[in-house]
Amino acid sequence: MSDKHLSSQFDADLNLLCAKVLEMGRFVEMQVVTAMRSLNDLNAEAAAQVIRNEQQLNAMEIEIDQACCYTIARRQPAARDLRLLMAISKMIPNLERAGDEAEKIATSTQRIIANGARMINYSEIKLAGEMAVTILRRALDAFAQFDPLAAAQIVRDDRALDEEFRAFVRKLITYMMEDPRTISVGLDYLSIAKAIERIGDHATNLAEFIIYIVKGTDVRHVPPDQLEREVLT
């Protein structure tokens, strides 16, 4: 957390905001896990649960955003405190959008079930889902600990998730070319794969904001191979 202030209430406000971000992040993580379970088990109720929870996630985003604006206006923070608040204001839309991607996975799963659940060998997409959950969890842990090195490693590791996505797309195109009957369900699986990739992208964005909070450096356009060096300087 930031250095102690003359106002203990300011410290309390910042701690509460960070706690709310983590609460929202864990909720998003749960949404992604449930969405992937709905796909793996072809569980319509799990998919419906993800969709029902979306409004709660939207409410969390609004609450945290309003708290950020209130704190900035009332406390007029500077230096790291201002960076923290500005970063949080950008992190929560990424969390909300990751939640949107979980909803897309659930919606596509519902269509797959409704259309007779024609199966495709999708080992890459299952692995990619597990990787996306892990990256998101690591990003939240890095935020909880304000660990820029762990955040830099997340940005680097996201490339493996991108490769799983590309491998699945190549396989999916082959399936659809060989058997036109798989085109409809294949498009749903493609939508799911893209949603998983985007979850990884949003987790990577979180990691970049963590580095900004701690180091004061905008690393959004720094190549992943150079990122750890930037953090260590």
C-alpha cells in the first residue's frame, strides 16, 4: 500500500478501494471459472448463472468508479496515491470487460447445448481457459501485493495463451472445411476461444497498471522481453 498519511481516514479510504477492486476481481475470476465449467460439462444452469451475475458485476464497477472520483475530489492526492487511484479507474473497466467475456462464453455454450451439443475436439480451448484463469488470478495477487516483477511476468506469459488461441483457430478451420456440418457449432467455439484470449488481454492490462502504480512508468507499449528490465531499474 502507499505510505502513511497524516489522515488515517485517507489510508482507510485507499485500503477499502483496493479491497473492493480485489473483491470485484475475484468475482470475475469466479465468473470465468463457472463459464468454463458450463462449457466443459455442457451445463446449461452454470451458463445461466454466469449470465445472471453480470448485473452484479456492473454494479461493482459503478460503485468503485464513483468511490475513486469522490476520493480524488476530496483528498486531491499526489504522487503514488494519485497513480493508484488513476490506475484503479482504468483497471475496473478491464475487469468488467473480462466479465463480459465470461458472459459471452456462457451464451455461446447455451447455443451449443440448444443445437444438440455437437462436440469438437477442443483440448486447446480447455487449456486456454485454464491459462486465462491462472493469469487473471496472478494479476489479482500481484495487485494485492503491489508486486511489479510478478506483473511483468504475467505480460510475458500471456503470449502462451495467444499461441493456444491460434492453434485452436487453425484446428477449427480444418474441422469446418472437412465437415460443413460443424460450421455452426464451430463459430460458437470460435467466439468462446476469442473471449478467452480477451480475458488474458484484460489480465495483462491489469498487470501493466500495477507496474505503473509502483514504478510510475507507463509500460503499455514496452515489448514483453524488455519489461522485466524496466521493472528492475
